[in-house]
Amino acid sequence: DIIPQPLLDQYLSMTDPARAQTVDTEIAKHCAYSLPGVALTLGRQNWHCLKDTYETLASDVQWKVRRTLAFSIHELAVILGDQLTAADLVPIFNGFLKDLDEVRIGVLKHLYDFLKLLHADKRREYLYQLQEFVVTDNSRNWRFRYELAEQLILILELYNPNDVYDYLRHIALTLCSDKVSEVRWISFKLVVAILQKFYANNANALGLNFINELVVRFRHCSKWVGRQAFAFICQVGMFSLCVSTCTFN
């Protein structure tokens, strides 16, 4: 009743390997690119028409096809709602997390957008996996770690102070010692955001412990780059405090 059945059948047939050989080698990629639009048109009540096609595309041998889906999985989650997302998209999402960096960057760039759509208990399961984003196939791919720090600043609001201290704090400290200055700079902002999270939620003890750890790790570091990091963290913290004060006044 929404679109002609022959048109839908024609779209679904794009995943046929034979068509890739005779029509267009990138036809599966085109299919993956337009899938969220087709899902929106059909509505979540008709997701069953696309589910098998989506799973086929998500396991396609071409990483460009999987990458296309990874970049749009958060949009599809909005269309499908929390129940269908938990049942059908989370397993695909988990597979993308273990894929090539070219695919993982797709879910990383919209990690916050996807996680915020999950129930708190399901979202908490990913705390154990966030550390894996620090490791990449190519260590020189510093933009991957930069994107991770940016996403973590947003993700802080999704977790309680104890979870932030137990899991995200370690990642922040690791990124603060990155070899690339751009990664360190965004990580300093992440550290300050973590401190703000603690004190905004009256977790003063956690905040004090974290400050002491920063002092030991960076202020008293034997290398000048560590001491410089501590100075920059203080600089970012003072700037954030001034902005907050001006905004409040």
C-alpha cells in the first residue's frame, strides 16, 4: 500500500551477487546507501521486508558496503525504535565494532547518537568495549583516536560518575599521552569534562581522586611533555570555568 511491490522487489534484488557482475559492481553499495530512506518510507511496521536484505548487506565481502551501513546505523535506529534496534541492529552494530578501521570509524563518528537510543542496561554493556577503540589497525591513524575523544565528551552524560571513573577515566588518561598533539589537545578537554561531570553530580571524592592522579601522572612526570600536559589541562579547566561563570552571570 506504500510503494508498488515490483519496485520493492527490484530494490531487494540489488543484493544478488549475479547483478553485481552483470549490472554494476557497486550496486550493493548503492543499495546500502539508500536503505535508511527505504526504511523510513516503509515505516517500522514493515521492517520485516528489509531485515534480511540489511543483514545480507551487513555481511557483504566489500568493506565499502559495510562502511556505508556503519555510517547510517544510528539513523536507522531512530526509524526503527528501541525494541527493533535492540533485537535487530545491536548484533549488527557489535559486528561493526570488530570490523576494519574503515568500517569502525562509521560507528565511532555517531557512537553517542546510537548509544543514547539504547536502554540504560544495554548501553552499559558497551563500557567494556570503548577501550577497544584506542587500538587501531594502523597506529598512525590518529584521527580515529581524535574522534574517540570527541565522542567520549558527549557520551559522559549517558553514564553515572562511578562508571565514568571506572571505565572512561582510563581511556582519557591514555589519550592524554598520545604521540599526536591534536589527540592530546582534545583529550585535555575530555579530562576537564570528566572533572565537571564529577562535581556537577556531587561526586567530590571521585573528582579529588582524579585530580590527585593527574598530579602524580603529569605534574610530577619526569618528561617535560607530561608536565606540559598538566599545564594545558589547567589552562583548559580555567577557560571552561570562566566561560561557565560568564554564562551564569
